Amino acid sequence: MPTLDHYLLLSAILFAIGTAGVFVRRNLITILLSIEIMLNAVNLTFVAFGRVLGSADGQIIVFFVMTVAAAEAAVGLAIVIALFRHRESLNPDMYRMLKW
Amino acid sequence: MLLLIALLPFLGFLVNASVGRRLSKTLSGGIACAALIASFVVAAVAVFRLLALAPEERVIEERIFSWITSGTFRADFTLLLDPLSAVMILVVTGIGSLIHVYSTAYMHEETSPEYARYFSYLNLFAAFMLLLVLGANFLVMFVGWEGVGLCSYLLIGFWFQKKSAADAGKKAFIVNRIGDFGFVLGVLLLWTAFGTIDFRAVAESVAGYAPEETFGRLSLITLLLFVGATGKSAQIPLYVWLPDAMEGPTPVSALIHAATMVTAGVYMIGRNAVLFSHAPETLTIVAVIGAATALMAGTIGLVQNDIKRVLAYSTVSQLGYMFLAMGVGAFGAGIFHLYTHAFFKALLFLGSGAVIHALGGEQDLRRMGGLKSQLPITYWTFLIGALAIAGVPGLAGFFSKDEILFRTFANGHQVLWIVGILTSLLTALYMFRLVFLAFHGVPRHPASATQHPTDATQHPAGAAEHPAGLHDAPPAMALALVVLAVGSILAGYIGLPHALGGSNRLEQFLAPSLEAHAAEGGHAANEGLELALMGVSTLVAAAGIGLAVFFFLRNRAAADQVAHRFAGVHRVLENKYYVDEIYDAAIVQPIRIVSEEGLWKRLDVRVIDGAVNGVAETVGGMGELLRRLQTGSVRAYAASVFVGVVCILGYYLWR
Amino acid sequence: MILFYLFAAVAVLASLLVIAQRNPIYSVLFLIASFGALSGLYVLLEAPFVAVIQIIVYAGAIMVLFLFVVMLLNAPHEDTEEDLERGVRLPSAGRVRVFGALLAIALVVELIWVVLASRRAPIAIAGEGVSSVRVIGRTLFTAYAFPFEVTSVLILVALVGSVVLARSKSGDGV
């Protein structure tokens, strides 16, 4: 039977994958997707712990995380659209206007 | 009611300071004079009330408001009227009123705003001076003390457009300040010693101790207080401001630098007679400095050519006498001389003012002469003043000066007595030199000789016009001169000593105030000695006048020859022993150099500015460095976030 | 147990593919697959509510949104080096990849360490999970009522924000 540690390890791996994705990819949308992966990994942790502790709190927090993720995705994509109109590119390195 | 005495001139000040410039000269002058005359009346009433009390109980104290209450320390704004302050307020208001009236004529050539400014300062001075002498504790006295210093500065530098006047005002204030520093230290020490700064409380506390044998705490306190007195009352070493103060209008010199402000130091010692008599070491110092100053100033006055300078050094010299008196324990005699000196010195100054006014601004004795016939009122009143100061018997100065000399001798300070006698000789000599050079002989001034108008070069008040001959003092001025002359004759009689049949009522009157130790006593037994010494003083005065007659009336050439023979000495005296130059080289320049080179250039510019600018530069520099973090690359930021996370996690895992 | 490993493997594989794809559309699709696997894991954890929400909200709404945007933007394939602006100094793709890989590996190592370092007995997934929607609902609307309301405000903000940010420059209308 899987133990808590299994789930936690799985979650850790997924989180790391998401991190790598954020860093490595040069496509803004893919970066956002990687963030979603990270969020999901965290969700998994919450549910696992909730199950172990026998409380509903884990699932409720997941509920909130999902809401926030949705909002974040919406706003993030809106920003991407706005940026795309500006430079016609989805490469984050193209957007260096905040450079000193 | 006591408050009213000081309040009336203060109100006069307020009026003249605020709306004075729009008032006519008559009105602003009138308000000022009225204020002070009213104050005189109130003072007289107060003194009458005081006299109605029995001698041991002659104290009227009025607490106006409670000023400082801090823990156990308490200092209230309290005014005190006792015999000593009674004498002082009458002198200040009485002679002050005369001088105010005199000023209305003397300053008449000023514009209306300037006229009002002058009178506002003069009233303010009177208010502060009255506060000084009516104060019941050191705090109130100090308010007055500083206030008169301020007014002195304002009045000396009244014609501030003239650089020498502005400088003189500054010099007076700064030198005074040095004295005041000592004074404040003294007061603070006094408080730590006694817990109070109320005069009567201190006197009561001190009375319980025996006089100090060596230089102890009381001596230190009194010495510091005396330092303040040397500043205010122009003694060695802080007298240097007084001759320069002659830049101010002559009535100012008469009031402030003859009759009132400079006497504040003497008054202060008199007020604290009990305290001082418990510190014999300090008293010795006071006496020595007083005598030395008297002699030194006398020698300088002998060769000065500016009429007002002679009188200035004379004032310093006479103040020296007063301090000599205080120093040998004859507190009453010192106050007596203060009182008579106020009369004749004010008279002399006002007389010289009349001369200057008549000559359209001339102040150099070498350009005067033969004015006796043209300015009769001025001449005769001036002569009376000169006789008084020289100590000719019968006039006020004789009694007071003689009392001092007698006490000096009788209390065992024979050396100081000799100094005093020498100074008497010099006093008569230089005084009559002044009289003869100014009023006798051949008229040397163009205005008096050819009776043509001259242009005024020294007196910024403007040239007066002299159609034919010189005009003597106008009524306002003449009135003051005559009253003061009468006073110079008669004022001394209330101090008529026992030896001559009087009962020295002044000293008796003052005794409860001064309550000094038995140093005062023992005079009754010595009437023979007193008479003998009086004889000596008279001889000396006569000798001085005789010498003056010889050198300056009969045989002017002889005077020049003597000056020629002792050219070196003459030069030293003429340059006032180079004291100003010495001070400048020894004190002023080093301070200036330290301030400018050291403090300003090194400390302020390099260190402080350096530190402040350095901080700014450091912050800026760090900003420069840190801004390189803003690469604008989102990935770099993300990378830094993640690396941070890894590091933090790693750190916690490590632990 | 087998189910766990099955779902886990799918999730990991799909995630890897998400970040490895060039074409963003494929990335989105693989992410959907990953979500599906996670959903299964939630069911295994006796949290059916979360599982269903995952599918509905995440896979159904958010990913669809992503797809819309990708297609709207006609997102090109990932840029190559030459397409970039001249004068922009970037680390080479290779170095970036290596760094990213290192970063991820470091993270994984640390996290695994965390898990393994706790010296306790492994906790079995046993016992009663809370699977009743009723219980979840009750807790949500009582203990977590305030955060719930706040999230509604959050959604409002996101709504307004995304509309404002994404509209065209002309300013009027959408």
C-alpha cells in the first residue's frame, strides 16, 4: 500500500519538474503551464495530508488553491496577450524593459 | 507697585518700538520721558513707604509670579525693595529722567523713526536696569543683567551704519558675555552650595558659617560672580569695551556708561555683601583689581585727546574706587561713591555732549579751546562736575571718595591707599587738563574762532548751523546740566561722616541691607585719623589741580616738552598700554584662526560634510551596484527565486 | 498499489513531456493528461470531490482557456537563437538547460531528503478519509467562510483585471 511518503515524493518530483519548466522554457505560455504543474503538486500534498489527518481541511485548501490558480491563469494570460501585442513574441527574454 | 517702576519704562519701549516711527518727535520723546518720570514718582512713593517702616524691617517684597518650580528648586519672579535698592532706583529713575529730557534736544537732528528707536532703546534699558536692581534673586537680576547688556549693544551701535560704532557694540556685548559666563557659573555653584538663589535666603544661610580662611568654595563662587562684575563694570581684565562704547550718543554714555549699567557690578557685590564678606580671599582680589584698574585707567586718561575717551577712562577709574571700597569691606562707602559718581559723571558727560553739540560734532580736545565765554552754562556746570570728581572738599565727590580712602587705610590696606591717593592726583590732573584744554585758552576750533559754520565729520547726527557764535545748551539740555550740578554739590551731604559732624545718614540707612560683618565697624574711634586723611586728600586734589593749571593753562609748551621727554611712556599710555592689541593677538586671533582653519575648514568641511556626503555617496554607490541586479530578464529573476529556495531549504536541512 | 504507480507514472511522464515539447498546444494537451492522472490519485486518496473539481475546473476550464489563448496568439514555435533581437545578451540555450536541470535536481534531492530525513514510521494511507461533500461543504461555509468570501472578491478582481489588461489599444469597447 502506498504510504504518505510515496505521495510526498511524487509531489516533490512534480514540483521540481514544474520548477525546471519555469526556468528553462522560452515560451511564456509554457512557463505558465509549468506553474500550474507546481500548483498541482502542492495540491497533491495537501490532499494526502488531509487524508492522513482525517480532516476536510486539506481538500478545502485545495479548493482555494484551485480558485487562485484559475484567477492567476486568467490574469497571466491576459498579460501575455497584452505583451504579445507589443512585441509579437512570447520569448521572455524579449521583455527586458525593466533593465536598469 | 514695585513692578510698576520697571513696567512703566517698558511700556514706553513698547509704544515707541511699535508705532514710534509714525509719531512726531515731540510725542515719542515725550512718551519716553513721561514714562521714566512717572517711574521716578512711583519709586519715590515706594521709598517713602519704605522709610515709614522701622529700620530693621525695611523690606518690601513683592512676588509677581512663580517662575521655576522644579523639584526642590524654586525661583520666583520676585521684586525686593530695601534701602540698597531704594538708593539704586532713585538714581536710575532720577538721573535717567534727566538724561531722557536732555536727549530730546541732543538727538533732535535724527529722523523721526530713528528718534523713536533711540527712545525705545533708552526706555528698554531703564526697564531692565530697574529689574536688575529690584530683583530679589539672582534669576531676576540676571534677566536685568543680560537685558542691560543687550540695550548697551543696541545703543552703542545706534549709528550702526558707521563701522566703528557697530564694532564697538559688538565688542561690548562679547566682552560682557565673557563676564556673564563667569557670573552664570557663579550662580550655578551658589545653587549647588545653598540650594537657593534668593538673595536673602543665601545671606541667611551664609551667616551661619565663619568666613573662609583659604580659597574655598565661597571664594570660588564670589570670584566667579566678580568676573561677571568685571565685565559689566569695566574692570581689569574686561574693561576694554568701555572706551570704545563712546561711539554711542553722548547721553547714552552718560546714562549707561557712567551712572547705571556699569554700576551693576558694584550693586551686585553690595547686594551680596554677606556672601562676599565670608570670602576674604576674593575680597582681596576685588580690592586689588579695583585699585589697579583705578590707577591704570587714570594714567591712560591723562593722555587721551578725545573728550569722551577721557571721561570713559575716568569712569573706569572711578569704578575701580568703588570696587576698592567693596574689597576692603566698606560696602556702604562703595555704594555712596556710586551714588555721588552718578551725579557728577553724568553731568560731565552731558556737559561734553553740549560741547560736542555746539561745535557741530568735534570731539578732539586739541581742536577745542576758549569755549568758556561762548558756552557759559555748559562751562560752569562742567566746572562743578570737575571739582566734584577731583575731590575738592565741599562737593559730593569729596565725601564719598574720602570715605573710601579712609576705610582702605583704616582696614589695614595701606598700599592700596597709596594707589588710591595717586589715582586721586591723576584724577584731578586729567580732569582739569580736560577743562583747561576745552574751555580755556585760545579758541582753536574754526567754529568758535571764526564763527563760521563747519561741516561735521565725526558726528553723523549732522551739522548744526551756527549763524554767529556758538549756541550754548538748549533749555532741555541746560536743565539737566543745572540739576545735576546742584546734585553734585549737595548729594554728598547725606553721607557726611561723623568726623565732620554729620551722622553719615546714608550709611546708616544702608546698613540693614548690607549687614556686612564687623569689617564696617570701628570707624567711630578713628576720627582723628579720618580728619588727617581728609587733609591729605585735599592736598592731593589741590596739587593735581595746580599741576593742571601749570601745564595746561599757563604753559602749554611745558606739557609738550614733558611728553617729548618721555615719548616712549607717552606712546604706551596713548595706546592704552596696547591692551587691545594684546588681547587681539593673544585671544582674538588665535580663536579666529582656530575657528576658521581648524574648526571650519577641517572639522566642518572635511569631517562633518565629509561624513554626510560620504553617507550619501555610499548609499549612491550601493545603489549603483545593486541596480545591476535589475537585468530585466524575467528568467534571471525566476532563477534567483529558485536558487534562493534551494539554498534556504538546504540551510534548514543542514541544521 | 498498482493503481498508484500507474497514475504516478502517467503524471510524471506527462509533466516531463509538458516541459519538453516545443509546440505549446502539445504542452497543454499533455498537461491535461497529467491532470487526469492526478485526478485518479485523488480518488485513491478518497477525495472524490477534489478529483471531480480537478477535472471540471482545471482540465475543463483552465486548460481550455490556455488553448484559446494559444490559438488566439497563433503562438509560434519556440524561437531559435537567430530570431532574437540583436544586441541582446543571453546565455546560450544549452547552458540554460543545464542550469535548469541542475536546479531541478537540486530541488528534488532536497525535497526527497526532507521526506526521508524524518525518522518516523511511514504513515499508511489508511483510516477514514473525508469523502462526504456534505462535510466539506459544511466546513467550507463555517470555518472557512471568510476566505471563501475573499476568494469571490479575488475572482472579481481577476475578472476585471484580465479584461482590462487584454483589451485592445483603442480603448473603447472590448
